[in-house]
Amino acid sequence: MKAYELYSLINIGAMDKVRQHLKNLSLVDRLPLLFDLMPYVNKTPRSLKFFRDNFAQEIGALVSAKYDYVQAEKLYRAAKKVK
């Protein structure tokens, strides 16, 4: 699925489907898709809550790594080990 399709599903309330789709992707595939979804994160209160509750660590790793997917993956995996 593409970013706008996922955002549309979030808006109609199909958050479980979107979460499942994203979590089933490998981290290598998930990070670029989350990058594409970043403009939609704070469009609505519903989408902000969805991303905050489910993908804050991945998005935080992307921002911290200045959108370098390889570095973001390393940061994310390091944070998961600490947890």
C-alpha cells in the first residue's frame, strides 16, 4: 500500500489494518513508508494519536538520523535493545 492509501484508512477508522500492514513489513521496508507518511502525521488528531501510539520510535529514529534509513535502522535497533 502507498502512503495516501494508509492515511485514508486511518481517517476512516481502520487503524488496526494500517498498523498490521506496517508492522508486517520489515524495518527496511517500513522506514521509507513511514517517511512517506510523515506529512500526514499531524493532519488530524486521529492520525497524530495513531502514529504517536504505534510508530513514535521509528519516526523518532528517522528524524534523529536526518532521514538516513540505514542510520535510522541502527538507532531503532539500539533503542530496542536498551528497552
